[in-house]
Amino acid sequence: MVPKTFQLSSTSNLKRGGATLPVMNASLGKEVLVRGCASRNGEDNRYAASFIKLADGTVQRLGQDVEGVFGTKIWR
Amino acid sequence: MKTYIAFVLAAALTLPIAASAQDPAGASPGAGNRTFVEARGSVKPVPLPPGGPTPRMADGKPDFSGVWFTGPTGKANAWSTEREAPRKEDPIPFQPWAEAKRKSMSRVDIELSSANVNCTPVGTPGMFTDNAYAHQISTKPGQFIHLIENNNRWNVVHTDGRPHTPKDELEPLFYGDQTAHWEGDTLIIDSISIDERAQIRDGWFHSDQLHVIERLRRPSKNYLEYQFTIEDPKVLTKPWTSGWETLSLSANNEDLTENFCTNNENVDQLRKLNETLKAK
């Protein structure tokens, strides 16, 4: 397993968007899928996250929509 | 949403994950086993109704008290299902040297000049213009109290029309030397002697001659409107006035939450990025 670090929005934005602590904690230890951008400063395993698909299949937004894919089908 | 970068500042999370970073086609390992899911914001941009007449204070002036979000929905619009339409505004009349300097700044340079990246005060007019978070305003006759969730900042302005501090006593302050008065139902906040680190908008630097005139009005119970004028004879060729920005009263009677700039890795990361880009 490789730890990966993701930069997210503030906790207040996350909570207001639905990504509350219980929602996120429900996926701890389970496989999730994060979509984001890799760091451009040369550091490995560091990303800025846009969305997360949680273990139950629901999707939460985590940060900037840098790809401009907001509202489109982006997961498979 | 106008200040996308500001939302990506506060937290870092380490989870065992399968990353699809830089994978717009969804070609991560195991991609064939996944099903399409629509990812979108959670806030539908349904404008609030006017909500009733403008609440008024004991002296008959509009009462701006309440928790306010940018935009018309009465909710945080960071996660709106739709992008915010850009405001219609005149071009900013930068002097040629200032325009050249702005054009020479990379996106990283602009971010590194941001108060929200550096965890420094946003100042005037940044409390309104460089703040993507909720506002709480409390007004009473003679006083305007402004709290913002962004780093839990606050500012208090007397609204009794008192004059500015004498010129020989002025010192640079992030909020500046402020005075305010009413013109009809519009509150005019006048700020001078503003610290050069105070934020205007998106890397817009200014001089020690900055003069900010802010206007606030509450046309109905659910709406607040904000406009600002910038005078800066060292940077601009003439004064510039923004479009009116709409704020809406919290639809769910929300409170401001604790929000502090801690564990900030942004400055180090952006500096590393600048070094990487310049080395190429």
C-alpha cells in the first residue's frame, strides 16, 4: 500500500457540501476512488483532489474541478 | 465559484486510495469494472424569493444583520451544480507599468501573493472580495460589525459619519482607517491608509494611496448587495467601480463555523512548484 496525500477544501466547505466527518469515516479502511490532479512540483503521491467515490458508491466533491467536468459522467 | 483556489487550502487527507489523478479518460487500473456515476455539486442554484421588506433598525436605516452567502441561493455555493456567471464589469484601468507587471505574474506568483495562501488578513476590501465563505453581519445604529468564516476574521466600522483620523496620525492597517455614513438606504464605507498586503481581488496589487469606497444595501429581507470602488492614483489611470455582487440570507439559519488556517502547506508547495517551473 502506498500512502497518498490529497489536498482538500476546508472542512466547512466539505461539511456544507455533504462530505461530513461521519460520511468520510464510513469509508475508512475500505477502497475509495479519488479523482484529482497530481502535484506538478515533483513530489510523488501528492495530489489535489476534486471528487471522491466512497465505498458505498456515492460521490462527494472535495475540491477544485480543475478538469471542468462538473456535472458530467466522469467515473468508471 | 469565483475563488476556486481558496477552497483547496485547508486540509490534507491521507487514505488508502486508488487514485485516478491525471486520468480524465478513467483509465486507472480496474477501470473496466466501474460504472458511471454522475459527480456534481450538492447545491442547486435556486434563487431565494425576496422574502419580504427590508428589515430596519430603530433609527429607520436598513438592518443588515444575518448570516450571508455569496450568490442568490442562501447556501454555500462552492459546490453549486452550476458555474457562477461572470459579473459584467469594465476593464480595470491599470497604468501601463502595472499592466505589464500583472502580465508578468504567473498563476503561482498570484497565488503566492494571496492572503488566503499565506494565512494573512484579507483586509479591505478583501473581507468581501477575497472571501468565498459565509459572512455574519450585525448592525445597530452607529455601528457595522462584520465577521467572516474565512479564518474567523472580524471588522467593526462606525457608521455615524465621523471623519477619518488626522493625516499625521494615520498608519497602514489591513482594514485601513475607516469611516461610514448612509446615503439613503445605502451604507457607504470609506477606507484609506490601507496596508499594501490587503487584498483586492485575484492578485490585484495596490499602493499606499489606495482608497476604497464600499457600498452596501439590502433591497429585501433575503438579499444584500455589495459594490466597491477603487481609487489608486499610483496604480490605476482612473477610479474603477465593480459590479454589484449579490449575497443572500442563510436559508437554513446556519452559523459561521470554526475555520482557521492551520497546517498550511500551500506556501511551501507553491514555492516548490515555482522552482520546478523556473528550472524547466
